[in-house]
Amino acid sequence: CAWDDKRSEGSVVSRACGCLLTCIQHSRATGSEEDPSWELYGDVIVMIRSLDMYKDTFERTFEEATKEFYQEESASKIETLATEEYLDYVEGVWKKEKALHDACKLHPHTWQDTDRILRDQLLVMHSASLTSTERLLELLDAKPEPKIDATKTLLRSLEMVHVTSELKSSWSHAIRAIGEALMKKYLAYNTLAEGVGLIKELLTLKENLDRILSDTFADPELAVAFKISVKEAFEAFMNGCDQVNKSAHLLAKYCDDSIGSYVRNVKNSLTAEEVEGRMDSVMTLFRFISAKDIFEAHYKNDLAKRLLSAHTIRGTDEPLTEHSSYRGNELEKLMLQKLRTECGGGFTSKLEGMYKDMDLSCGLNKEFTEKRKQQQQQGGGGDGPEFEAMVLTSGIWPTYTQWPKNVPTLPSPLSSLQQSFTQFYVSKHSGRTLTWMPSLGGAVVRYNMRSTGSRVTVKDLVVSAAQAIVLTDVFNNDTTATAARITEVTGLPVEELRRILFPMVYRVRVLRRSTGGPEDKQVGASEEYSLNKEFQDKKRRIVVPQMAIRDEKAEVRATESRVNEDRQFLLDAVLVRIMKSKKTLSHNSLVAETLKECSATFTAEIGEVKKRIESLIEREYLERDVSNPSTYHYLA
């Protein structure tokens, strides 16, 4: 080291300390993680400590130099480095300074002060930048995947210097920003399949946030506070006024896709364990949505389709609740149990009622079949076709549209059985009426294919009622028919033929079409359909897939319209129940109690509550106080 002539009047120790600090600062400036000279510095420091001059001559000046150096360097780094790079820089500084402390044999107290200086200069001084929403987004919203380890490091570092209140606010804002971007990205979907991608991304986001918070904070209360921030952020962006219904709908659709994947049991289908894991994840998001009645309505629609489809595909007269061959049976019951635990029995009463209807129908079908057998034995007739009817309770199941009156209710061989079942049911339940909904039904049509050499190949086609009508009433008599002829014979509207015929033409290929392709939107009256004489399939039982009955968006609008009507009835019931209990209540108290009681199902608007109060006053359930119009009285 060069000696400073201006300090020549100082002691040898002071000069040695000055030289030593110059060398240490040079080592810091060059970025060396380890320097062989550090051990030599240590020998000098040991000598200084032995002379009892360490604290006054070396330590104070060392700490001031350390503070000055990292104050300047960190200010430069925070401006130029990305968040993850700055955190790596901070970690490297700590390691380097600790190695310097150990190699130079500094006093333990010196490291305590150095550690404090590093916290202040590297973290506290730049806390405004490190706790900003932009810095968190840089880590949480990184592509192709979030930087979980770097986020943990940031949170731990800021907890260490007690800068958490600002961080908690930015944490919440960052999550909301990511969530709102996802909602904006996916809610402009064209098909539900595209929209379900939102749920997958939200589950991934929630899973990553849980991983970050699982073992990051040393303070358990701080971890809980950040988890609450996650919950509040999800509730905020999932329940925005424009997307609350869509979030609930897509969540229900995600459930349907998950259970349906397992039920279909095709290649790459989900296992039961995977579906159960998805259910747990779904319940996490379910707790965040406020429009739980929208979820219930769409889930009910999908459950109805799965149960009715299961009835067509599973074994004859087989109950769903006991040893069912329906693959989704246990998973369906598990999901209902989770919903019941979360929201209570009132929320799942209709869903469970649908299951009960399936089992009661099973018993009715067994009894009806036994009665038919007795009549056939007495009359000496043949067995005839098998017939089952599902009796669905009105008000529990979704609302369905009926077929046009000119369409046969069932294929002709089953019409008499339909009438017999109606008489059988009415005799058991006087006062009840049956409204037949063949559009929901299905049939198993046996196809006897004659090939060369008069050999007969038998195939069982699982089809809808409409498809069964076409196959039995048209192609039992003719091998070829125009679309106009099919409409004439069956009474089915020509606009419905695409949905009925195309699956048999392009999916199973039991029929042939004279012109066009699967992308055609309409069926021409003159185009011909014929039995495919070259039809082949290794399976004896073939399920013909069905096309959607109507536009997805139209179905969503219809469902939400029914839910809005149900909300009005619910508000009326809640208002009457509260007033019947209280007898007299102020306007503000009545509105507050109503909002609180409805919050478990949906978030009611104050304006809507006011409208229902006015409606109840008009219908003389309530009256205003004469002297105080903001007070209501219940009219018995």
C-alpha cells in the first residue's frame, strides 16, 4: 500500500487502518467474492485488536466506509437491474461481506453492525421500489412461468427489515392486476371450451400463490394476512360487475368437463384421483364467487345431462346410488357432499332431488316391467321392446322445451308402451300428470346389417329419441331418403335435421350424405341420406354422440334469466321472513339484514331490495309507518 504523506503525523496503527480500509474498498469495488489478501488483512486486524485500538481506530471508520460504499452502489443497481437480478446482487453482497468478516477476523459486534448497515442500504433505502406493484408483477407475472423462488426471497427480505404494510398492499394490487388481465383475456370467448381456460389459469395462479406463502414468512400472523389478501384479491376480480356470472358459469363448466372426462373413459381421460383433486381446487375458487346461485343453475343443467346420459348408457333398471356401473356415480356424490358442506343442505336440495328422482324412477320401471311380463304371459304375446321412463319432478330439474305437436312422441313401436306407462303411473299417483319430454330421451336401436352371403351383423346404436325416430320410421322402410322426405315422415323441423343427422353421418358413419360436408350450417331439402352398406365398427354397442341442442350463449342467457327471476322470489321470501320475525323495522335495518342473509347465495343490489320492498307494500305484506315513512310494519 502507498502511505499517505498528509497523514504522516498519525500513528502507525492509524496508517495501517487507513491502508487496510483502502484495500477492502478496492476489493469491494472489483467485485471479488474471495481475495487471498484477506487473510493478511486478518493478521493486521488481530494485531490492532491486541492493542485494544480496534473499536476507535478501525471499526467506526470501517462501518462508515461500508455504509457509504453500498449506499452509492445499491442506488445504481436498483435503477439498472431487474428485480430478480437485484435480489441476487443483495444475496451476493451478504455472502461476500460475511466471508470478508470471517477471513479478516473482525469482531462479532462488527458483523452485527455490518448486517444492519446492509439491511438499511440494500433493502430499507429502496423499499419503495422493492414493494411496488410493478416489481411484484415482474416476478408473479413472468413468462413462461412465475419466478416463485425470487418472490419468496423478496418477501423474506422485506419481512426481515419490517417493511410489510406497503408490501401487503402492493401484493394485493399485483394479484388483482394479473386476475383482471386473465378475465379480460378469456371472457371474450367464442366457445365454452375456450372460456374454461380461464379456470385453469386461475387455479394455476392460486396454486403458485399458495406455494409462495406456504413457508416464506417466519411470522405466522403475517402469512395469514397475506393469504387473506389473496382471498380478497380473487373475490374482487372474479366478482366484477361484468364477469361475476361468467366466472360462476365457467367454474360449473370446468366441473362438467372434469367429471365428463372420467365418465367417457377414452384415451388420456382423467383418473378418479385427478378429478377429485380438481374438485378440491374448484371448491377453493367456488368460495370466492358471490353468484353461487348462477353456479348452481349451470351445474344443475350439466348434472341433468350427465344423469340422463348415464340412464341411457348404463344397465337396464340399474339404480344410480347402489353399485352403479355409471363411472361418475361416486364422483357426483362426492361433489354434492362438498357443496353441501360449504353451503348447506338448502343449496344442494334440488341437485340431490335429481338423484332421488333417478332412483324412484328405477323402482317404477322395475314394477312396470313386472306388470308387463304378467300381462304378456296372460295374453301369450311376445316380449316386445324394452321400455324405461325417467319421471323428473317439475321445479327440481332444469326447464326444457317441448317438441312440436306434430312430431311423434316416440318411435312407433313404443307409442303404446308410453300410453301404458302413463296409465300405470296415474293409477299409482292420483292427481299427478305426466308431460312427456322425448327430446331428453334416448333409445338403443338394434341394427341388423346384411352383408354378402346373407350374413347378418348386429350392432346396437345408442341414439337420441329423434335419431331413433329417423332410423325406425324412415330407414326401416327405405335405404335412401331426401331431407324433405324425412321431415314429411317424422314431422321433425328441417332446421333440426342437421343436429339429428350429422352425428350419424360424420361421427359414426351409419348414414351417408349425398352432398356437402360437416361444416355446412343447413340441410337442403333435396339432399339425400342413405344407409351406409360399408359401415364397420369393432364394438357391438356404439354410442352416437350428440350435437348441442341450441346456441351456447342463448342457453346461458336463458339460465341467467331464470336465476334472476328466482332471486326476486328469494328476496321476497327473505324480506317477509325478517319482517314476520321483527314485526317492525327501519328501512336501513331491513335492507342490511336482507343483504346479509342473501350473501350466502348471491350479492343483492340495494336498488333491487328497494324494488322488492315496494312490491311487498303493493301486495299488502308490509306497510309504512304513518308518522315515519322509513319504518315498515308487517301485515299478518
